[in-house]
Amino acid sequence: MKLFKKMKMVHKGLRYKLMLAFALMSIIPLLACMYVISLYAFPHQENLINISGVVLMSLVVALLGLLLAKGLVDPVIDMAIEAKIIANGEFGRRLPVSGDDEVGNLAESINTMTQRIKSNLDELKSYGQKMREINIDVHKKVLALSSLLQIGDIISAGAIQLDSVLELAVEKSAMIFDNGFSVLYMAKDETGDFTERLAYGIEEEGLKELAIKRSGQGVFEKVLAERSIFILDKSTKLTRELEEFRALYHVVNLLAIPIFSGKKNLGLFVIGNKLEDYKYKNDDMDLAKVFAKQITIAIESDMLDKKTKELAIKDELTDLYNKNFIVSRLEEEIKRAIFYQRPCSFIVLNVDDFDKFRKTHGELDAEEVLRRIAKLLKDNTVPIGKLGRIGGDEFAMILPEKNKKEACGIAEDIRKKIEGTPLLKNKNVTLTVSVGVSENPIDGVTSDELLKKAMEAIRNAKSSGKNKVVA
């Protein structure tokens, strides 16, 4: 009684069908037993019809039980096969749901679980792609920051070598993009066109051969005129001019940034890549602008350094006037001499075998010798003359109101004084000088002409034995 109550409460699903199939298939041996008993119990012929009916009924019942069992087993087998395929990674498959029994519920549950796994995997794949993009961006920024710090250290160290800084900036800026390149255009002088000075990552000659006219109307010329950043990527609306520009110079994507200081255009910095379907992000443009700013600072620092040297009038080692001052002052004295019809002489002294002395005694002794010679020249300079150091081991003296003969006498006295004076403390070291003398207007009417004539005289003195004055 308890068993029947339990069966009544259970949902008519897999368990019910299994019990029914078992019951149906259990009738077969029961009917077989009844058949055997009937053969012995009822041997008469008229009972054969009843026995045949029993056998036929047994076969029908067995067939029904077999079909019912097959209907239970086949979905389970198909489900196991599909589940194994799904377990191998084919999460796009779905199990057929044939009913609302336990097998159907299990199939539906597996389908739901498979769909969730597929969604989670797609989400993980999306996260993985985002992480790769983030890692690439981080790598770009770390590389750029490292490069910028390196450039900044060089600039802040003072006395920068402009070419080294520009080369580093151009190379490192190209490396922040995959398949990247960069070009820096500058002018050789203030009136010339902007041409390629440095390039990295470019194999074709297109951008290398490009010349940017100062008054032109091309793509880059407009960038310089407007002083605005030019962007060429998949988001750029292409005009006929831009399409021709792309085809002519073999470019796909680029940023063009003008380099300027005050009202003066210094050059154009171009950075790009050859990636298809690429769009520059704000971070990309910010990095490119920082590199352009570093290039601008380097150029301005170099210009300031040159300007400072031009404005300086004294040589740091000897405290004599430098070459720029001496040449400009000589030009003034020549003009004054021409106006008043008076002579003006120019003397240049070169230390004999000074390079050999430097190699033998070292740089410190060489500097001490130059300072000692400078002091001797100061002590022997006429009050109205100007004395300067115009080269490594070359000194010059302007002698207004002195003709060549008088200048040669002064030069000879200086030559003898240097020859007979020990030039190092506590060391009996002496050197000699070769001297060239020129005079306005006999040897020229400009500072360049007098300097050239004096240098020729020195070469003659060197070739004829050194340690002498030649006019």
C-alpha cells in the first residue's frame, strides 16, 4: 500500500517510465510460464487458440516495453554524446529538448549552463582584448616617458649637442607606434625651404625628398602657416589634395606638428604609422606633442647657447677678448683708419708645436702655458691696442696708428720675450711662436682680408723654420 502511495505522489517522468517498462517486460517470462503450464494442464486442441492469444499478447507487451525502454535510453545516449562535444569546447551547440520529463529538464539545464559558459568566455575574451590594449598603451607611455626623461637629462646638462638630441627624439618617437616612422624638417638657413634633417622608420624616398616651401600652398605648408596640428587617419575627410598627397608620399596615417618659437617657424615634426583602419587617440596626440615640445626646447636651447657665445666678448681660459670681439673691433678700427687716412696693423701669433706639447705634458700644463702666454702679451701690449685669443693656440693683437714696420718691431719683441720665458712653474719649459703681420690698406680693407693675410704669413713662418715674424 505504501509503494502505491509513493508512486502516485511521484511526477510521471523518468522514474515512472522506467518502472512501467520494467513491469511490461516482466510480463514476458510470466506469460511464458503460463504457456508451459497450459500445455500440460490443457492438452486438448481447443486450448491452442487460447494459448496462441496468450503468446501474441506477450509479444505485443514485450514490444511495447522495448519501445518504451528505447525511448528512455536514446535521449540519454544522445545527450551524453552532445555533452562530450560541448565539453571539448563547442559551446555553440544545443541539446534537443524532447519533453518536460527529467531528461528534457536536464537537456534544458545543460543548454542554459552552456549558454552561460559561452557568455562568460566571450566576456573574458573581451576583457583579454582590453587588457592587451591597455598593456600596449602602458608600454607606449613607459617608452615615451623613458625617452623624454633621457632627452630632458641631455638638455638640462647644458652645452647640448643638438644633432644628438634631435636624433634621439626622432628615433624614440617613431617607436611608440607599431610600424611607426618620424621625420623632422628644418631649414639650413632662415631663407631656405624646410627639408628632411632626420628621419627614422622610412624606407621610401617620398617624405625624405619632400621640400616644404615657406610660401607654398601644400599640405605641410598650410600646417606651418596655421601653426596647428594636422591629423591624417581613418577619421580624416579625404579631399582630392589629401588623396594625391597620400599616393605621392606613400603615407597612411600621420600627425604633423609645427615647431616654432615666437614668430619664427623652426621646422615641422611628422610622426606616423602604416596601420590600416587606424585612428589616433588623444593620448597618441599628447605624446607626439610632448616630443615636439622637447625638440622645440632643444632647438631653442641651441639657439640661445649660440647667441650667448656671440654676445660674450671674453675667453674663459685666458680672460682675453674672443675671436668675435676681435674681428668686429678690427672692422671698426679699419673703418676709422680709412676715414682718418691712418695705418692700422694686425698681428696673429701661433704657438709652435703646441699639439705635440699637449700630448707630452697633458691638458692641464697646456692650459697653464696658454694663460702664461696671455699674461706676457698683456704686459707687452701698447695702451691703445686690443688683444684676444682667436683659436686654440692662436692669439691676435690690433694695433691702431701702427704701420707694418712698427707692428713687426712689436711682434719681434713679443716673440723674444716668449722664447726666453719659462712657461711652467718650477719647470724649465719654453716654447716659441710664429707671428704674421698685416696692415690696412696694404694687405686689405676688411677684417677678413687682414686676418687671411696674417694667417698666410704664419704659414710662411712655419714652413721656413718657425719662431719668426713674417709680414
